[in-house]
Amino acid sequence: MTNTEQPVVIPHEDLRPETLHRLIEIFVGREGTNYGPREWTLEEKVGNVIRQLERGEALVVYDAESGTTNIIPLPGTK
């Protein structure tokens, strides 16, 4: 593979619910700790990411070169 290959988009609906949930938990666990005037629980953060995926504001992607799966926000969305 060359380093110019684009990540593969994985429709979040195609993932088993428990797999998607764990992927999102890992994703939100990598975030910083400044959430503004209120702390969000892990489940609230997971719910927020699920809603972003459902609204098309974020995508699940797989990078074959690194063998990693990630969630990326789309430009121009919140």
C-alpha cells in the first residue's frame, strides 16, 4: 500500500452495536479533559458521538496502512 491511499469509510450501521460502542468509548477516552462548565459522563459522550454519526457529522474510518479504526468529524459540522 502507498501512503496516498485514503481511509475506508465504514458505515456505522454495519458494525455490531457492542463493537461500535467500544470504538466510541476508546475515541472519547482519547479526548482532552476540558468539557466546559460541566463534566460529561462516559455514556453522555458516547451518546453524543452516536448522534453525530447518525446525523452524518462524523464517520468511522479504517486506515489499512496503520491497521487502525477511528472516528473523524466532518469539516463544517459541530
